[in-house]
Amino acid sequence: MTCEYKLTLSPRSLHNADPKAKAVLERAKTQVGFIPNMYAGMANSPGLLETYLDGYDRFRKDSGFTPAEQEVVFLTISRGNGCDYCMAAHSMIADRMSKVPPPVTEAIRNGRTIPHAKLAALSTFTDTLLATRGLPSKAAVQAFLGAGYEERHVLEIILAIAVKTLSNYSNHLFHTPLDGMFASREWKQSA
């Protein structure tokens, strides 16, 4: 999904960024090994990119979720927000790094039932938090906790929603082109 309006700001790189943006891009490159197109756009607001990188790093390191669970959360949010770029990127990460079972990734990508009870509960609750703007029912929280998660995980999903909102909305406005490394997992939201 892209926004009707497209921001006209040029992507930032290590060669054309002002000192603040350059410092954040250098950090980004250290974290992921390259500067994704998404980061190049976000670097037009160094605070935006820095906030994204901080939150993303904290979620990855401290959320208490396994790498596969983290990817389920990110994919669910990105699908809910209709972000083509993040769906492709996190599908590739799910496949190659986080070791999400392929039927789980495909179910999220296609809006189908997830064939793994605990990951399905995680995805359902993440979607509920997103859809209700943080106002889940008591029954929804109890179902999530009943699947083996803790109350603390509710807060970690909120962190992930904040992080993905920064990236998803930026990608909508920039019409961010997909990096080549994510192209095999291209995704378009169905009507």
C-alpha cells in the first residue's frame, strides 16, 4: 500500500546526508550491514530513524519473544498496516534468519489461519491490539495469556507496533522501492 501523496524528499546516503543523518545512517549500516531503502528515506528525519533503530533493537534484544515470535509480530503488524515493503523484508528475515515455519509465514502473508496454536494466538492478539488501538477486551488478553505468554509481552507488542508504525507509515509516504535482497518475497495487499 502506498499513500496517494508521495514525499519528494531525496533518499539520504552516507555521501549526501547532513552530519546528524550521516551518524544515524552509519549506525544503521553497522546494525544491518547495509543501508536499506527504507532507512534512506527515514534519514530525512534523523530523529525518526534513530527512534526506529532504538526501538527495533530493544524489541529484538529484550522482548522475551523468540526470533520466530518476533517475526510473527512484525509480519502481523505490517500486514495490518498494509506495508508492502515491510511484508517483503520481514518475510525474507522470517525465512532466512528467524526460522519461522514457512506455513506460518505464508498464512500471515495471505490472511489465512496460522497452523501453529501458540504463534496463531500471538498473531491474533497482535492484530487485536493494533485494531483496537490498545484497547483489547479482557477475553482477548486472557486468551493471549492462556497461550503461554505473560502480561509483559503485551507491552512488548506495543513497542513493536510503535516501531512498525514508524516504518510502515514512512514507507507508505515514500513509496519505498523494495531492496533487491527482499524482491523474492514481494507482497501486495489484496483488496
